[in-house]
Amino acid sequence: MPSQVSIHPALNGGVKAGQANFNGGTLVCACADRPVKVKVEGTVLHNHACGCSKCWKPEGAAFSIVAVAPTDKVTVLENGDKLKVVDPSALIQRHACTGCGVHMYGPVERDHAFTGLSFVHPERFQEGGWPAPGFAAFVSSIIETGTPPSAMAGVRSKIEELGLEPYDCLNPTLMDAISTWVAKKAGTLRE
């Protein structure tokens, strides 16, 4: 019997396959008046469900859907005056709409393995066909936002029903990228 846990409105009914030729589009906030529009050129990468306490989530969602795009391929098209950085001290500089609260893009500007990338919420694309999420990250973190620990077995079960692998950090590919960057910076790895 399928779990009734609400992961995200765009995922609860199943993960929809993306289009192989998806080449970006326009992210639109939830405002009816003067919506913020952000163009993303090219596809997004590493799309996943994220349970961290920092990512924007729609009403009723335990997880966000988040992916990355090169920051130089992300451009504010309309109503950028409505954007404000949520937490200037955070690694990801999440630019949120002050009207509706949707996080529109979040560049990583500090010295980090993800410098040069911006985090975006692909379900905000006005175009369909964006790449499907491939895993779930920071699953245990939803406890920090109010999910009872007793619900976690059901949450992990629902994530697996959706065909996603649940991780309590990032997936192995991204964790390897971070560790490689750290090792090169420390001089313990030379490639």
C-alpha cells in the first residue's frame, strides 16, 4: 500500500520523466502581480528532493525540489527589485521574492566546490520537461522543520516508492566532488 506522506506536490503522484532536449527556460515566482522572472539558459543538473531547513518549499511540502545551473547562465528578466537575499551569511545566497517568498535562485559565491553554480527550483519553470529529481538529500533534516522522528520510516518508504534513493547528506557523486575539492585545496590530492 502506498505511503500517504506528502513529499512535494510535484512528486507525490510519482516522479515524471524530463525531456532529453530540455534546454532551460523561465522560472516564475508565485505572485499574481508583477511576478519575478528568471531565465536559465541550458539544462539544470543534480535535480533532487531536498529536506534541508533552508530551501524554499511550497505549502504542505516536506521537501523542496532543487537543482543547479551555472550562475553565468542565470539572468533576472523581470521585477528583480522584488528580490532579497534570505540570509547573507549562508553559503547559498538564496534570492527570494519579497512578495510571495519563493526562492528564485541561489548563487554560491564563496570559495567552495559549488562556486559558480546557482541553486534553482525547477518546478517554477513555466516550461515543462525539466529533468526529473534523481535522489533525495538531507532526509533527516525534515525533523528540524517539525516532522516527528516516528514518521521517518514512512518518509523514507515514500521516497523509495517514488524511485529516489534517500540520503542524509548529498548523493555520493556530489559528496565525492566536495571531498575532491577539499583535498585539492589542502594539497592532499593532486590531479
